[in-house]
Amino acid sequence: MSPNNNKFLRIEELVLYFGTTHGVVQAVDGVNFELDTNRAVVILGESGCGKSSLAKAILRLLPRNVAAYNGRVYLEGNDVMKLNEEEFRQNVRWAAISMVPQAAMNALNPVIRVGDQVAEPAIVHLGVDKNEAVSLVKKMFQHVGVPEDFISRYPFELSGGMRQRVAIAMALVTSPNLIILDEPTSALDVLTQANIFNVLKRLKKELGISFILITHDIATSSELADDVAVMYAGQIVEVSDAHHFFTKPLHPYSQKLMASVPRLHENQEPEFITGRPPSLINLPKGCRFKDRCTFRFEKCDEEPPVFEQEGRKVKCWLYA
């Protein structure tokens, strides 16, 4: 399949497996999705479904136990998977695509001032001197709502919300076109979560940045989402625009996810998904969701489903 040059990011058949003493973990298994400029795609799914591994695969942040890593990642029409490690580090990682990892306190060095940490990517990747880097840090702090005098503080002197804003500023300082957010608000209280998402929405509007938001929090993700991709057992099983997904999800797993969210204005009890996801080492034949699905029929046991329907894509034999 040739790249679609109209798409800012296009991922085709991306695979990332890990070798363990128990077998090969198929964390990312043939993932496909696209992202336009100045759009936000939310990747939803339970813990352990491969969301964070997908982020690592896109940014080539690979551990030593990689058993398989292949596929195509087109960035503005160019397949960056063909770049060697040094070319990728110089031209893609942190330059064109940056990342806000889980738990900002763990991402920040506790013995280095936050201003120096935010300045470092600009010095390394943009080649600017320290004075210019400090000016960029102040500009980024203004964008994310961090007081300028915090530049000389240490991470432990900041609240959880402020540390998360600093992590976002660090991702912004090289002016990337895409930021991957891996559970950016998972350790924060509800009010701080809302404030962080307001910052992200404003950055998207003002700077024209695209986002990949990785989360299992459906309620907060709807604040930022333009599109939604649902991940289950290492694969994307549904891709939709946000409006249609949040009003009428198609895949049975997506429907169960939406039914688990408490509703403020409906007299409806939240539901739960019975069973548990399959092992990524011993994946079942046919549909990977079949053991938890109320619509299971014979074909689900025999063949893995493929994407059906134009516009809204769903990997389920109900729509064949």
C-alpha cells in the first residue's frame, strides 16, 4: 500500500513483539491508523492492551528484548522506518515527534532544575545556545501556564499539575508537529486533569499541533478527541470520528467500554466487561474478543476479523 501524502501521519502494519522467558509478547500486532494535521486521535483500551508499546514503536524507544519490529510509519509522506538510528534521532524523535510520558515526577530528574531540563532538548536538537534555550523555555512556560520564576525550581518543589505542565513544555520546546501523550493525567486529581486538558486544547488551537492521546479514561479523553482508535489485545479494532464513536460505538468491545462510564444525566447503571483480555503470548484463534463477547457466533472462532465499512472502520464480523 502506498503512502497517502494528504495524511500527516500514516501507520501501516506496525509490529512490535518482545521476547520473554515465557514466550513472545505480541504487544503491537499489525496496527494501522492515520492522523491529519492539527487533529487529536485518542487511543482507548484496557491496561495491557499495547497502547504504551505503540507509542514506543512510533518513537523507536525500544527495550533490549525486542523480538520483532517492523511496519511502515509515514510522516508527511516519508517512511521514517527506513532511517537509521542516528537519522531518526536527529530528524524525528523529539524534533518532529515528542512525547509526554506517564508520571511526570518520574520523567523529571529530581536534582536538576526544571528550566535546565526543558532547555536540554532545544540545545541538543535545535543547536541553540543556552541563552536562546532559556528564552524558549520562558516562552513554553507561558504557553502551558507555568510562572516564569519556576525556571529555577526543582521538580519536588512543584505540584503534580505543575510538573505535568513542565513535562508538556519540555515536549513543546523543539516545536514538534506531533506530541504523544501517554496517560498524561493518570496521577492527578479531577480538577487538575481538567486544567491540563484545557491547556492541551488551547495549544492545539494556537500552535496547530497534532496529538496522540493514549489513555483508558474515556470521560476525560472526549475533551480533546477529534478521532478515536480502540485498541484490544495488540490490535486496533475500531477507528471513528469522535462524535460518532461517543454517541454510537460499533465494536462490541467499544460498546462495553462506553457502557462502563457513569452518566450524569441518564438513569443507567454503569456496566462492566466480564472476563479478562487474552494473553499476548497465547492469543486465541479467530476474534481476540470472542470469549468476552455476547454476540459471538461460529465465524468468530474460525477467522480473525478484518476492517469493515468506509469512514468508520471496525474489525468485527457483525459488520461483514
